[in-house]
Amino acid sequence: MLRIERETDGPQTVLRLIGRIRAESVDQLRQELENCTPAVALDLAEVNLVDVVAVRFLRDCQDLAIELRNVPAYIAEWIRHERAENDHC
């Protein structure tokens, strides 16, 4: 289950993600991002589980200049791995 808390940090909107990000959560996250200011960040400090669909979504967020904050090491490494695999295709 994923909980999303919206905060503001000056002109930036921060979506604090809590819990598990799975494939079924990605559409909800996309909708939340559509309702944010152009300056947006995702805070992953309290994320404890992701799946491959979520990791690819987070990779795509980075590509769109969406800041990822407090990314757990295993998620950061998985994103790097997915980016490298995508670059080789």
C-alpha cells in the first residue's frame, strides 16, 4: 500500500511517498504529478518496497527532471541498472 503526502518547499511541491510502490500505484502517482507545480520532487525516505514497474517509473521521472530525494541505496542502484539496460537496447 502506498500513501502520498503533499508538502510545499518554497516554490517546489514535494510528494512524500510512504510504503510500497508497485505497478498498481504508478497510475495514482502519475495523477498526483499532473496536479503539481512544474517544480516537483518525490521523497522516497519512507519507501520500503518497489517492483520493476515502479523502478522504471522512477527512472522516467528522473529523465523528466523530477527530483528524487532520499532514495534508498537499493532503489538507486536498481534505477542505474534499468537505465544501463535501456541504453543497451
